[in-house]
Amino acid sequence: MNKGVKRRVLICQKVSRLKKVLKDRYNFNMHDKRLQEGNKTAQVQVNKYLADFVYDEDGKNTLLIVYYAGHGIPGCAPGQLMLAG
């Protein structure tokens, strides 16, 4: 198994364990979104997923947790991250 495939498998295993804990232990509803390769950048895809989530799920008891396992580069402002992909 090459290094890239092995890394993806490990990430999928980590995400699966995290989802299980959040669902089984804390009874959270899960939305699993994966970025797709193609004509839309990672940044654009994440922006859309976040906007859709807020639009559909916004409420007093809503919690959003983002697990991003891709690459990023520092933005111009402190704390800013530009997603690469």
C-alpha cells in the first residue's frame, strides 16, 4: 500500500471512531462531507458545506465540529487558513 493510500485509510479510521463516540456517547446527529477532486477548490466546497449546515441546522442547541485532514496555507490575517486542494 503506498503512503497516500495508507494515510487516507488512517484518516477514515480516525473519523469513523470520532463519529462513533459523538453519536453513541453524546447522541449527536452526524453529517459526513468529503471534499471532491474536480473544478471546485477545497475552500469553495468547505464554504458551501458550512453555509448549507448553518442554513439547515441553525438553532440554540446546534454544535458544528469540523475535522479537516487536508492541507492549508496561512492567510494574510492572524489565524486565517486558506485550504489547499
